[in-house]
Amino acid sequence: MGGRGQAGTVRVILEAAGLAGWPLAETVRQIRRQCGVTPLRAHRLANGWTLAEVAARVRAQVSATGQQAPHVNHPNVSRWETGAEQPSARNLDALCQIYRARPDILGFGADYTDQADHTDEHHGGTRPAAEQAGPSGDREDRMRRRDVLRGLLSTAGVGFGGAALDAIEGTRRAVTEALQRRSVEAGTVGWWEEQAESHADAYRRLSAPRLLAEVTLDFDDLQQVLAQRQSLDSQLRLTTVTARMAGLVGILCVDLGAIREARRWFHTGQIAAEEINDRSLQAWLFTREALVSLYYGSATDAATLARTARRLAGGTASTASAMAPAVEARALAGMGRGTEALAAIRHAESVFENLPRSVTTAGVYGFTEPKLRFYQGNVFARAADPNRALAVHDQALRLYPAHDRVDRGHIQLDQALSLVRQGEFDEACHRIGQVFLGFAGDEGIRPVAAQAREIRWAIPERFRRHAAVRQLDEVLALPPGAD
């Protein structure tokens, strides 16, 4: 596949098929040969369908026979395509119907018939009857319809009867089928919205690399959906999904220390949010991008991005209206502007109190109470109010779920900073070392490690030769997560 990747290779093959007028069988064969995929997946890619669309078509096909629609969704189709799961008899029959192919052509079972006169050079064996009635059959039907309609033209409407009506109806059906192939069904849009929520729920439950892979794989299918004809409502909803999922990829890249990639994904999200003029969504993306600068770059840049987000959010009851001033407060505290930082965090808290539950319980797409307390403690620790910081840290740790080890690690490091401010250097060094050594390398260690080293350098110079400080320096020189 060279450097194009599967999606790029399939796109090139489909373009070549369109220019050369290949039959579907040849397109399938080329996709199988060049991409190394199963016959079932090759048929889907050759038709330009997403996994969710195939699932919807299977449900519709079974329903059309008078049976109850099966509980078939995107993961089921994916498992059928990889061989991890076998479709039931009725679902296999539906697949054969929608792809107009025999089971063996789709990779299920084998064809043991001996019909040499049906040999197809593209398949190297028996050509299925379904394919004989496929694209070439469609072309023959189209030619017959056109002959009938041309006859109407030549006779100026004389003889307008059954054949002409059949030709007109056949043309209508062909147009309808073409539109249905290109349009995005309401169920497909709803499925993508659910998928975006599912990925958000998995944040910090799955490792960052695994979730990043899952979300990015879904983007391969999502871009195919975005290329299809859509109603205005579907376009709005799908573009919103695109922006949110792009933001999630950016957040995962931040956790993994992939800074350049994170900024690029946030930019992609901004393009989507701008397209639908969703200022709240734009503000959320700017707020999340501000954290890149906060952890890996300049506190000044972080404050600037956070202020931009605050302006975009305005007076809306949205995630960014509370989170942006909280991020700005963290940046200002890091710059030593404690009074301004405390004012910003107080503003964030007042906005938070009036946010709807849909925002305060929305996880990574929202701004929860644990997150607010985390940010408050961070600001208090840096704005010379360590006693208040320690109390808020304890509250935040009680609220945070055990699986969110990354934010809990940040909070524990903020506790260590408060201890540094109080002159408790031995205990501070012990806590920093515990947090640093307790992380596995694939679970967001990069921003935590950056914070650990930042706090280490907050210890006054005259104390840096103490035994606890020297031991911490040795720990921080180790790879993250080392024993």
C-alpha cells in the first residue's frame, strides 16, 4: 500500500474503477490484492459503504422479509469482516442480498459446482449468478429503458403504454437507489453520536494508546460518511461529532506527549466547529489546546488561548465558559500573577454553579466538579495559599474515580507543591517520587512527569543538596514507571 494507507489505496482504486468502468468484481479483486483484506470487507469498500451503513442495510433487508430487525451494529459487521464472528443464517442471507453475491464469494463456505462455462477471469473460478445480474445486467436494463424512451421521442408521444411506463419507473428506481447509496440515514447519524459518547466514556478507562487507535480507526469510516450527501440536520450533527472526536484525539495526544500532533488535531476540530459556526465548541477546543502550552510550552501562551476561549464562550452555559477561566487561572498562577489567578478561579467557580447537569456530568466533553476542585487546588498551591490548597486537594481526590490515575497523579503532585511551599521538603520529595514511579509509560506519564520536574525545581537552591532532594533527582533520571 506504500505510504497511502488503506483508505488512500481504496480511494485510488475506486477512482481507477470509475474511469475505466470496471465491473464490481474487478474492483473487489483489486482491493483484496492491494489491501490484503477479507472478501467481505473488500465488497464493502468497493461499494464505498461504512460499517454502520452495512449494519443499517442488513437490518433493513431482514425487516423487508417480514422478520424482526436483528440487533446488528457497527462492531458486529467489523467482527464478520475480520473473521472473529460468523453472521447468523438470516444475516448472511441479508449480506448476500445487499452485495448481490453468493456466500462463498463473500468468504463464507466454498463453491463446489462445476460450471466451466461460467468461469470469470477476475475471480479465477465460477462467476456467481448474482454478479452476472449485477452491474452488466444493470447496464442492459438501462439500455433497454433508453431505447423505449428514445422511441417515445421519435413518435412524439404516440404509443405511450406499458413499456414506456416500465421504462420511466425503472429510471425512477435507479435514481432512488443511487440517492440512497449516497445519502446518510438518520440511524447512521445517531450511531456516530453514540460512538463519540462511547469514546468519551472510555477516556482514562482504556489506555491512551488503545483508545487513540480505536478513535482514529473510526475516523477512517467517519470521513467516508462525511463525503456523502447529507441533509442540513445530518451535516450539522455529523460535523459536531467530527469536531468533538478530533478534540478527543488531541487530548489523547497531549497525554502521550505528542505535542505537534495534538495541535494539528485541535486545528482539525476547529475547522469543523467553524464550519457550523459553533462558538461553544470552538471555545472548548481552544481551552483544550491551552493545556498543551500549560504542560509543554509557555504559560503566557496558555493564558492567551484560554482568554480567546472565554471570549468565544461568552455568557453561554457551556463547558468552556467555566473551564476556560479555570485554565487561565492555572496559567496566571504559574506566571506568578497570584491575585489575577485567584480572581479567575473564583469566576470559574461562580459560572460552574450555574451550569446545567448535562455539562457537569459530561466527562471529557464537559467540566465536572472533580475537575474544578483539581484546578482550584492547583491555583491555590501556586498562589501562596498552601493550607487551602491541601484541603481542596483532599476533596478532589475523594471525588475522582480510581481509574483516572492521570489527574489523580496531578493532584498528588500539587499536594507535594503545597508541602514545598510549607518547607516540608522531605515529604514533598517522597510524594513526587511515589507518583513518578507509580505510572506505566503508556498512561499519560508525559504531562505528569513534566509537572514532577517543575515542582522539583520549585525547591529553593539552598535545600537542593539535602538527601531527599538528591534521591528525588535520581528517581527523576529514571524512565517513567521504572521500579
